[in-house]
Amino acid sequence: MKSKLFDYVERDNLVFHLSGVTKLICFICLTFSVMFSYDIRVILSVMILSLIFFKVSGLEWKQIKLMVIYVIVFLLINFVLTFIFSPQYGVEIYGTKHEIYRFNSRYTITLEQLLYQITKLTKYASVVPLGLIFLLTTNPSELAASMNRIGLNYKAAYALSLTLRYFPDLIRNYQDISLAQQSRGLDLSKKEKLGVRIKNIMNICVPLIFSTLDRIELISNAMDLRGFGKHKKRTWYASKRLKRQDYIAILIAVFVLVGSICISVFINRSRFYNPFI
Amino acid sequence: MKKLFEFKTKTIVATGLGAALFTLLFMYVKVPTGIPGTDIQTAYGIGGFFAALFGPIAGGLIAFIGHALSDSIQYGSAWWSWVIASGLTCFLTGLIYPKLKVEEGEFSVKSAIFFNVYQIIANAISWIIIAPILDIVIYAEPANLVFTQGVVAAISNAVSVGIIGTLLLTLYSKTRSKKGSLTKE
């Protein structure tokens, strides 16, 4: 358990200089264009674009190694499960059937299924660098300011910034309680039976939750005393002004989104790209 | 009287810290069921608990932010269909909020049954109907796969809220002093 998972380390390059709003808008636009389109060409171009930005942002491999492993495991499981549950779904979507290999009448490998599953794989994989860039290059306190800028209610934005602020604290709390309970003989390892282990986990969670409830009381009183929520608007300490590079980045992202919708509507005439007809 | 959709400072703070707690439990504290991607999440128990204590808006936001954040930290990007379903579950569970008086130390068997009826309906709607439909619309997943996953998720989450949520509410009600519990000698 490491809170190092999302360390924000400031760096001096283009991606870090962009404001939080810009990165949020770009993230939403690019993610939606990938989510909407089922055209492998569109998805691959977004993937290449996001990989270029990833390179520019100068993030290091060791920062993301763990995530990439999780993603690969997840994608492989999804790949296999899809084939087991619906081996002919690709045929249904594309309307043709090119068989490559036959196990039995239900399980055959077809070109259509391969295209469908590979498209789906790239669809999930291509948004990963985007999410990583957004998460690791945006200052957490600026994020709330950005959310407020694009129209989210500032109270909700403030809730988000509280989450980011107290997440590392809670992890530390959890570790402290867990170590204290273990030193009193609470066993969390695999040696204990599952039922007992669940009960032992609860012995850690209950103090954690109750101390959090106390803390909620404390913080909300402090905020009330300082007059939080009295006015309709508020200003942010960490918000950045938009510069020229921000507008260019937003334009590119919007262009990609519109482009991917246009390709689906006018060229493919459906969300799927069909090379078989 | 408690209003259903109030959003005072305490709700905001509860949302913020609750979401952090949800993220933490979602990532580290889960019980495997054997089917990939659908462990019994202790986090939903906490989500239900917070929803019952602070209302539907806090509950919905806690699950939405918590799920999105933990997905982003673990996988780099959120699985939106399930994030939305998570938010919806806790939002619907939170609709019971005006009926409960847990912070006044009252949590009877009747309120426990009410709470569980609400959460089971909430889980059924979100995981068996909404999540699979969103999966099909957004990601074009095959229907039988997502409905199977949805049913498993609904059951395991309802179990989690039913056991952990109810337990926490009972414990919490015992730590609060009852209204009018002082007597004059």
C-alpha cells in the first residue's frame, strides 16, 4: 500500500504549463471521441496523439509501472471473457463471416470477432495514457478550480478538492490503525480463515470510519465558522489564467471529437468501421 | 425536519472525506468472489452508510467520485458505465435519509429493514438495469456478458451494504446519545 500512486511532481514542460481547465476539457473530448467511435483507425490515431503527449509530459516509467500491469491483466481477462460469452458477436455486428479456425460449432475464430475484440482492446487501452497525463500533471488544488471554471457548482468542486486533500491522510490513518491492531495479535494474512479475516478487517475499518466521522464534524465546523458557502461565487488561490497554448490545445481536442463523430456519421454511417463489405 | 436534497457545509465535507474513504476501501479492502472484476467491495457498505447518514446527494457523489478516482489511480482511466451505476446506487439508497434518525441514537429493527429494502432495490436497479445498458451503449459489450456481471455485482454489493452498512449504522447509533435521554431527579 503506497500513497505514491499519484504523486504530483512539478516539471517544466508544455503539458505541465497548460491550465487544469484545458487538460480537463482535452481529457473529456478525447475520451468521448474514443468512447463514441468503434473505428479502429480513429482510435489508433487518438492513441498515437495521447502517446505523443505522454512523451512530451516527461512522466517516468516507474511512476506508472503498477498501473500498466493492472490494465494489462484487466484487458486480458475482458478479452477472454468476451470470447467465452459471445464468440460470434463480431459476426452479428459486421454481418459477414470469415472463418479462420474452428474448435466446434459455437467456438470459431472469425476475422470479424478478431476485429471487434482488438478494437475494443485498443479502445480501452488508448484512454489510459490520457487519464495518466491528466491525473499526474494536474495540481490537485488547481483541479477543483478548473472544475468550477467549466461550470460545476463550487461546493461540489470543493468536495472533490477535500477528497484529494484527505486521501493521503486517510491512507496514513489506515496504516496506523492496521499496524496497531496487528501488534495486538490481529491476523490479516492468509493463514487465518476467510470469515475471521473479514471480521479482522472490520476491526480496522470501524475505528477508521468513526475517526473520519469525528473529523467531518471538526472540519465542517471550522468551515462554517469561516463563513464557507455564504456567497454564490468564490475565487480560487490556485487557478491559472488561460494562455494562447491553452486555446490551441482545446481547439485540437474539439477538432478530434468533431472529426471522430463526423467520420462515424458521414463515412462509416454507423459507430462501427466495417471493412468486410 | 430533514430535507432530502439539502447541501450544507457538513454535507460537502462528508462528501469529500467519504469519497476519500470510499476510494481507499475500494482499492485495498475487498473480498474476492471468483469472478473477475466483481469482488465483494466493502466500499459499498461505507457508501450506503454515508448515504443513510448524509442524504442522497452526498451518497451519490461519494460513490461517483470515489469509484472514478480509484479507477483512475489503478487503471489510468475510469470505466464510466460502472462509475455512473455506483453513484446511482448510493444516490437511491440515500433516499431513505429523511426517514432515519441515526444521529439521534435511534436505529430500530424496523429502520434496519427499511434501509435494506431501499438498498436492495437501489442495487437491483443500478447493476441489473443501468450498468449493463450503459456498457452496451458506451462500450458495445456483448449483452449476455454484461448482464451476468451485473447480476453478480448486484448480489455482492447488496450483501456488502446489507452486512457492513447495517452493522455500521447500528454501531453508530449506539455512540450517539438519545434525544430526551436525560431525566430530572
